[in-house]
Amino acid sequence: MKAFQFSLRTKLILSFLVVIIIGGLLTLIIGSRLIRSTLISQAQAKVRHDLSSAWMVFNAKLNDIKVIVSLTAARESLREAVQIKQKDILLRYLNRVRTENGLDILSLADGQGKVLLRTRNPEMTGDDESSDEIIRQALKNNIAASSQILPRDELLREGRDLADKAVLEFVPTPKAAPRPENRETSGMILKAAAPVTDEKGALLGVLYGGILLNRNYEIVDRVKDLVFKGEKYKGRETGTATIFQNDLRISTNVKNEKGERAIGTLLSEEVKKAVLDEGKAWLARAFVVNDWYITAYEPIKNVESKIIGILYVGMLEKPYLDTANRVMLTFALIAVLFVIFLLVILNFSTTRIIRPLQRMVRATQEIANGDLSHKVDVRSGDEIGTLADSFNQMTDHLREANDSLIEWGTTLEKKVEERTKELVEIQAHLVQSEKLASIGKLAAGIAHEINNPLGGILLYSHLILEDTEKNHPHYENLKKIVKETTRCKDIVKGLLEFARPKEPEMGMVDMNELLNKSLTLMERQALFQNIDIRKSYEPGLPKIFADGAQLQQVFINIILNAAEAMNGNGALTLKTSVDTGRDMISIEFTDTGHGIREEDKKRLFEPFFSTKEVGKGTGLGLAISYGIVQKHRGVIEVQSEAGHGATFTVKLPLKRETT
């Protein structure tokens, strides 16, 4: 039986098709891996930055508790009530402070650490808290604050309702490390303690307070709102944050299958081993409750630097995988369309190739039948055309050898010329295709490095602007280019300064002199021409150990904000003084501007928060200033009412350790 034979056209089409499909599949496989790895790496970089923001929120809450406790402990009325042992007055006052500031715990101990008063559980007193490391620091006349694990018996002394709130039943969790117990009775708190001293600085007692993090969602929801801004994917929150007590979720906005907060679920075993057991940060994909996330974990440590929990942020991995799949599906569809298009071209091309061969087959049959005058009518300039010409010339040679040779030479020259022309056109097309591919790769590289040319754009646009007359029709457009490019650079610079602040370069600094230098840089600007600058410097103001350049940045930010609040018309008062009671230097900036609304004051130092018009600011100035002052162990205070101006007060310590 004769085996089935493919036609020449089919063989050609199949050969080309196999090459195209193999090349396309290899391209899709390699492209899929590159796209997926690129998207995941970008997501991991974002999560790393988001974890820094989460720590900022966590530490800000701890610092708020520290400020509340230290300011309350420093009040003269509290000191007097402790000295004369007015327990009922102390209870009413401290209970009001605890309630107004949202504290779960606010208690008072004596100079030996024995509890004098608990606002949440007034009946429980007399026990010794001196073994608590945070309280022990306060007994040494220091202000201390840290996260801490409190066992159930200590929580019961603070209040049964607080102890019951801390109890969490373990929820079975996929991929979690097994634990022998099935519930947690201790609780994690953010705690601060401050000494209460008399007029001479002698220790009268210790005031300590804090909040229980178990089932307290303020921090994790604040992180979600600040970092992820409520973004959703297919009805699910894309960004999540969690506080772990050891490997137990005690505060989270990760949802379980029922759509409830996954309180009581456990950490995956591989993350627990890396973060809790080895003390390393984890930045990779991880299984969280019931799905895969791109995650970042870092250990939470107590005042003794022991790991007691974990702070986590993460984003759903699925949106990134779906994006990669959509891109690859698009590429696949394009590839299929391209293959179909090539098949049409191949069919047309092979038809042109095969048709002359078919004519030659018919011609050979005619010659075999005795018709020596028959010729093949083929006019292509390729090898088949040459073969047909040779065939025709072979038959003509039988009749007229010389004429056939001349005719064959003329025809061959024409065919070579046509073939050469076709090859030149094909080569030009290939060169152009390679150029387009190179330009595509170059454009992709530029997209990743777009920040680098901003400096060049700004430089050359400045140069062009300087060489352009003011009445030139392009002058205003060039000014807008310079302005918007400068704004881009400022935004990038602000983000870098906020994300990676420099360590202070400390030295002895005269605040009066530094203020004058700051004013000299600003008062020549047009915005300051109608502002009355008033100076009230304390003579002989002692120098402090600080970074003058960073503090000058803080002063310029505050002065510029004041001038903008007054719209360049009003009075700005600068005052320096020494707060001897707290060993601090105070620098006050008072303006007569439009003031600050009460609801805006709470967010004044948040990154990216600004009351200015869109395009007028980045919302990073005061956030950066706040970070600089904190690194100097100082504080920034704001007093203002809408329509009645504002006073910014920077307080810096007179003495600082240089170690």
C-alpha cells in the first residue's frame, strides 16, 4: 500500500509553521517569567516601603502615650495631690485623663513601685510593680515607653474587663506552626511610664499608662487607610496590616472566609521560624490565613530587646498575577493573529512557488509526447524561474543553439537584476525591523530610569529660558516647563528625604544666629516684602548640641508656611527662650495668618497632608521637619484657631548625650 504523501506546498507551510510556533512559545514562556518577576519585585519594593510607614504609625501611637503620661506626670496639681495623698482627687483627675485620651490603663505607684491607685480598678492597690522594666526606668527618674506582654494576673489587677478582652481562642489556620495550647490569655500593650517629682526633683512616684492591642484595630486600620487608601480588587481589600503577639493575630484587618477579621489565627510556620525564632525580617510571598500575599514582617521587641511579636503589612498577590496573565494573554492573542497573518502570506507565497513547477510538469508531459516546440511560461526571477528558462532553452537548443544562448543570457541578466532588487528591498526591511526592535528596548529602559533625566530637563529648560526674550511667544510655556519640572524634582527629593533621612551631623549651634541666617535666606523674596518681621530673642541664649543645617531646614519650612498663610501681608514674630523647668530651648514662630482648623491640626505632621491648593505643595515639609526635631529629641507644638493666626513652637533639649 502506497504511503500518503504531502504536497510540496503543504510541506513548505508546515515547515515554516513549526518554526514560527516554537519561536512564539519560547518568547511567551520567557516573557511570562520576566513580566511576572518584574511585577512581583515592584510589589515587594512597595511593601518594604509600606512597612516603614506602618512602623511610623505604630511608633507614633507609642509616642502619643508617652507624651500623655509624661505631661500628666509633670502637672503641678498631680504633684500636690500625691504629696497630700488626696486619693479621691487623684482618682477623678486621672480617670478623666485616661478616658479623654483613650487609654486602657492609667495607674500611679509610689517611689518604691507599689501601686497607689488604679483608675480602671481602684480597689486593687498595694502590689509591687518595681520588677516591671518600664516602671523601673521611671523609678530612675527617666521617661520610658515600649511594647510589652502582660500576663493575665497583671491584666486582672488592672481590670477584669481588660483581662477578658485579651483572651483569644486559637483558630485553626492552614500552614501554621502547631501549638500545644488552644488559647492565649496574656495581652500585648503599648506602655509608657514617667516619674512624678516634687519641686526639687525628688521622686514622689511613678505614673504609667497604656493601651491594650488585643482586639484594638486603631493602628492596623490607620496603616491600611494611610498606605493602601482602601484599594479593593474584586471586592477584597488589597492591602492588610496585622499586629502579632508572638505568632497570634491580636489586631488585624485580614479577613477570613466569612469576611470577618481573622483574630485568633496563627502565623505561617516558615515566617514564624524566620522572624520569631531567628529574629530576621521577612520580605517575600507568604500564605496569610486563606490566600497568598506579598508580605513584609519585622519583629516587635520590648524594652529589653526581646522579640514579643511581629508587625506585618501585605498585599494580595492575585492582582499582580492576574495582571501578568492578562498581559501574556494579550501577547498570546497577538501571536495567534500574527501566525494567521503569516499563514495567509505563506499560502500566497507557496502558490507563486508551486504554480511554475506545475507548469513545468505539464511541459515535460507535452515534450514526452513529441511536441519539441512547447515552452514553459514562467516569469519569476528565482531558482524556479531559472530552471524553467533552462528547460525552455534546452528545447530551443535543439533548433537554434546560438539564438537560444543569446536569449538565455539576456533573460538571465534581467532575472539577476530583478532578484538583486528584491534582496536589497528585503535587506532594507530587515534593517528597519531591527532598528524598531532596538528602539522598543531602549524606550522600555528609559521608562525605568525616567527620574534620572529630570535633572537634565530642568537644566536645559533653564538655559533656554535664560536665552529667550520675555516677549517671545514661547517664554511663558518655558516658564511652565521649568516650574513643573522643578516641582517633579522637589517631589522626588521630598520623598527621598522623608524615606531615607540623613543622620544629624552634630555640633554646637547658636539658635539666635541660626534664626537670623534663616531669615536672611527668606526675607529678600517677594513674598516677604510686606511682612513685618519681629524678633524677640533671649540674650545670652546657650548653645545646644545639634545639626544646624537640618534645623535651618525646619525653620525655613515653618517661616515659609507662615508667610504663605498670611498671603505675604502681616506680622511674623520670632521668639527664643529657655524653659529651665524642662531644660529645653523654645523657638516660637507666631503669624497673623488665617490659622488652622481644629480638624487639620491632628493631621498637620502627616506625610502628604496639605491644606494648600493642588500643585502648591507636596505635604512633606512639616512631616520632614517633625522627623528632624524628633531625631534631636525635641518636640513641635502648634497653637492656632481658624482666623486668628498660628504659633509653632520648636523645643530642643539643652543637653544631649553625644554617644
